[in-house]
Amino acid sequence: QERCREEILSLLGTSSCSVADMVHLPYVQTTISEVQRLSSLAQITLPHRTTEVTTAEGFIFPPSSWFLVNIASIMMDPEKFPEPELFKPERFLGTNGNYEKNERLIPLVLARGSAWGIAGEERGVPVHSQSLAEDEVLATCKPSRS
């Protein structure tokens, strides 16, 4: 959290954050992506139905076949996200220090390009991100072991 705060303050000071600013806040972007990966608003997608014969992974599905995507499984896949149970924003940083989007990240449970997903990612998150730099402090909690 401190690294995000420093990045926001060094770029914006007390100015408002906008979508355009996000490309200059790579660590903030990586932190947002990691929070979205771990929080998974829903464990599976809404049902999707095929409209024609569909082939996936060598299987052939007739028209009107129903599909659900297990998002939790994708977000916690150790082959795509090493040590998936750990909070590691750096997994979204490229070698040049810039934010690198991971195609496996499905933060808002909607199809790519949906209006709701864009609004949530581009408008809501920067505003909240700035509030982290201003006066909020997040506590680190260790899971209890029963």
C-alpha cells in the first residue's frame, strides 16, 4: 500500500486521478489487478449458450450447448499465476517496470468489451485508488487457523 501511495503522490500530489493518469501509475495498476484476481466477485460466469457447432479442447458441442466458466480456477491456476494464494502485485509488472495485462485476469465476470466492465475498471478504480493515497490505511490480516 505504501508503494501505491508514494506513486500516486509523486505523480498527482493532491490532484484528482483520471483514467488517463493510470498509464503513469504502473504499480497502482498492478495492485488493482492483483486485488481483482484474488477477490473474484463471482466464482463462475453467467451461462453462455452456443449458437452453432463449437469445438473446444478437441470436444465438439452441438448448437444450444450451455457453458459456465470457473473463474476461481483460472485466477488460482499456479501455471498462470505462480504462488496464486499470495498477494504479489509484481506479477503484473513487465521487465521494463510497466503494467502488463494478463489475458487470464477476468476481474469483472463479464465478457471483454462490456460497458459495465469498462465503467468499473476505468472510472471507479482510479477514484478509489487516489483515496488510498489521501487518507486510508489498509491493515494486513493473517488468516486464523482453527
